[in-house]
Amino acid sequence: MGWAIALHGGAGVPKNLPPERRKPREEGLRRALEVGVSALKSHASALDAVELVVRELENNPHFNAGKGSVLNSNGSVEMEACIMDGNTKNCGAVSGLSTVVNPVSLARLVMEKTPHIYLGFAGAEAFAREQGVETVDPSHFITKENIERLNHAKDANRVQLDYTPPSQATNEKDTGVPEGDKLGTVGCVAVDSHGNLATATSTGGLVNKMIGRIGDTPIIGAGTYANSFCAISATGVGEEIIRCTVARDVAALMEYTNLSLKDAADQVVKGASEGTTGLVGVSAGGEITMPFNTIGMFRACATEDGVPEVAIWPSL
Ligand code: GLY
């Protein structure tokens, strides 16, 4: 069986994204896809491939994770991430990080080096120090662009979602954030040539969110889930994705009703409120699906035998 990989850079895409905002993100997706493809071609495990891809996206300030993480209402960052291995169902998650350069790798250490699944806030930061992962001063994440985004959201008195549903906002005046300034969560799913599945997701959350708010990304079964049927990483409005247990529902439909990955994912995304949810998924057989009920979703995929794809809006 051949390998397959899919990744997303968030469902935060307006209809008219100017080229200066679109191109660096497309380039970022392309580069991240190359990282994953080259790992899988060199026989890396699916778990290693998804971690490498998400680290690449976390290091790219054009996405809402790691370096590009958006700011809380008090101007600080609280990043979160999750990783899961499909065959073993081992998983790790972190929340409330303000100094860790690559939250996804800390999530993997929680999975591999602790008896637990999920560490948050002071405990997660202390664990990062204990493990010696790369950390920086919290000011590293407070970029000029992120301060502007926060100020726009505050001026409009909004918690700015990484994607703003059309029912709530259709233009800059409504959202308080300039079109093209909305950043998305990142995630990656892969199956390797041995049929092992894995998923990883990472985010800075929402602009102007309350301190301590936790979204769907680190919650196993909501934003992130993998088993022996499929691996899923979701993006969009965290509260809706949690309510709909998006990632686990796709796997459960496949397991209990024999639906294909595509049919299961379409059903789950259709069941979530319009304008809130997108996901990337891969099955043990190498099928890829990338549905969304938002205007667009930054995404990319490749298979061992197929043509690589980078896309934003619905495919024709
Ligand atoms: N989907 C990212 C969040 O709501 O935090």
C-alpha cells in the first residue's frame, strides 16, 4: 500500500484574498507538503511525518500556530497542540503554552514520556523546561501583525474566530479584522507505507479570546483523532467542533456503519453549523478527503501515486 498525506492551514479564508496574503500561505503549504512527502518517501513513520509537517507550519508566521499564534484579550499567547498515533491510540496534548517554540513536539513528549495525555498551563510549561525543548521569551510571539489583529478585534468588541462565519461577518467592517488577516489553525494527517495512521494539530486559538480558553485542537475526538480506520485533523470554530465531536464522529461512522472516509467526513461536516468547520482526513487504505463548510480552507495533499495538490477554495 502507498503512503498518503494531507494538511491544512486553517479554514480562515475570505472570498477575496489579495495575492500578497495568499501567496506566502500557498508557498508555506507547498513547503510543508514537501517536508511530509520527503519524510514518507524516506520511510519515516506517519507519526514522525505529521510532527515534522506541523513543526514546519508552526515556524511559519503566516499561520495561526507557533510563531504566528494570535493573541489573547490581554495581549499574551496561549498555544495548544495535539498528536495521536492511530494504531496504538496513544496521544498527547498541551494547552496554555506561552514560551514553547513547537507545541506539537511537546504534545508528543507528553504522549511518550508521561503516564498522562494532556498537560496545560504552568504544568505544561514546567514539563517543557524539564524536557529541555526550545523555549523563547513570550515576547517572541507578540508580533506587530498580531498586535494589530488584536486591536482590530478589540475595537470591534469581538472574539475573532480563525474563521468568521458569513452569518456573523461578511467584510472587514463586520469582523473588525481586515480581510486576509484571519489566520488558521494548522494540522496534518498521514498514512505510511505500512498502513500506520497519525494526526497532529496546533493552534494559537482565537484572537481576543479569554485567558484560559481551550479550543477543539487539543481535545482528542474533537479537533484531533486517529485510530486504525482513519486520521483526522479539524479546523474552524473550536466550540462547534467540540460540540459535534467532529474527528471522532468520522472514525465512528467508518467503524460502525462501514461508510467510506469521504462519506463519513461529508456527513459530519454537513452536520456542523454552516461556516464553522473543515477537516483533512486520510484512511488506512490511503484515501484522502478535505471537506469544509466554510468559504475556503488552506489545504494540500499528496499520495504515492497521485499528483500533489494545494488549494484554498472549493475545487471545481
Ligand atoms: N479551531 C481553533 C480554535 O477554535 O481554537
